[in-house]
Amino acid sequence: MSFFNEFHIADEKTCKARWSCGKPGLLFFCAFCGYKFVVGDEYRVTYTNDTDAGGNPLTCRPCDTKFGGLDGCRKVWIEMNEEYRTKFKYFYYRDLYGD
């Protein structure tokens, strides 16, 4: 099973992992809506390192549906300009290293 582009179920270990070099569990949230994942939630790591956008954002099931699945999420992520980055600020406003 591929880690990218497929939905996974969050478990205790996943929820406490060091995502994006942050403190354990701090950055395990949807990059589009800011929802903080808990044990039992579905999440996907959307692969975007093959684009200028990069980042591989985490996506929750509701945002996946809202944006039209994998291709839709990739498109939204790739086409984000400064206006979108303000609108979808959750990926950027979190302190990567915690307090």
C-alpha cells in the first residue's frame, strides 16, 4: 500500500508522530480546513512534491469531497495564490516547532 494519495486511519502512533519536524502530534491536521486529526479519523497525504507547490498536505475526508478528490485537492493546492494562502491559512499559521 502506498503512503501517499490513499486514505489511512489515524491510530495512536500516527497522532503522536512528528509531522513536518514539529513536536509530537502538533502538525497532524488537515491543511485545507485546520481540523486536528484524532484516533480513528481518515486522512490522506496528498503528494505534491512533483509540483512547484510541494508540501504534501494532509487532507481530511470532508475536504477531499469538497474539492473533488485527489485531483481536485492537488489542483487547489497547486493553484493557491496569496489570496488562497490567506483563505486556507491553517497549513501555514501553525508553529512548526511548537512552543
